[in-house]
Amino acid sequence: MVTPERLIAPEIAARYGRALATVKDVWRKHPDWPPALGRRGRWAEYDAAAVDQLVRRAFLREVPPAEGDSDDLLTIADIVSYTGLKRGTVDADISRGRIPPPDDTKHGVKRWQRATIDAVMKNRRGYRRTRDTQPPA
């Protein structure tokens, strides 16, 4: 029987080019973080495949593969489907200037080229932990 590859926090940080503090203080607190499989010294070990799946989905925000031509025009609803972001997030990004003005506004419909959205997603920040809700001591 083949045992799954196990990683500890410093190895996870090195694998994805992130600071150890990011892995310990942000990533491991994500609600979908895989359970520890054991310990290696002072560090908990995690299944490498499960960690990789979560990191790619929640933290790296890889640009989705193109489903058409880079000149295709996408409405806000299309952007939501294409990127997997929530509608409110897309609306907020537009209002805050994180998504540039539309490439086309014919007939009163705002539309962006797929290449524009790909560039936005490539530079988009990943998951950020919410603040603790405990009152200060």
C-alpha cells in the first residue's frame, strides 16, 4: 500500500513560495484545511494532495482556462460563471476599480473582453483570513 506524501508547514511554504507565517497564520485557519495526519517533530503533517487541492482552489486563484477567444465579450453574469467569484465580489471589484471600465457598452450592457478578465484574475489577491471576533483582553 502506498502512503500519501505528507508535508509540514515549512515544506508547504517552500513548495508554494509563501512565507511560513502565511501558511501558519492564514492558510491553516481556512475552514477547508485538511486534518493533520500525524506529527514530525513539532510540526503537524498534512496530506500533500489535499493541501495542493485547497491551495490551488482557495489561495492561488489560478486563471481559469480559456473557454473561447480572448476577444469574446463577457457580461457581469458571464464573469461570475467564468471566474467562480460571487456576484457581489465582482460588483465590488468593479466599483473599487479592481476591474477596469468595460471594453464595450453597446445597448447599455457592460461587457469586458475575456483577455481583460484573465489579466485581472492573474493579479488578484488570494484568500485572506477574517479578523478574530473575540473581544480584546
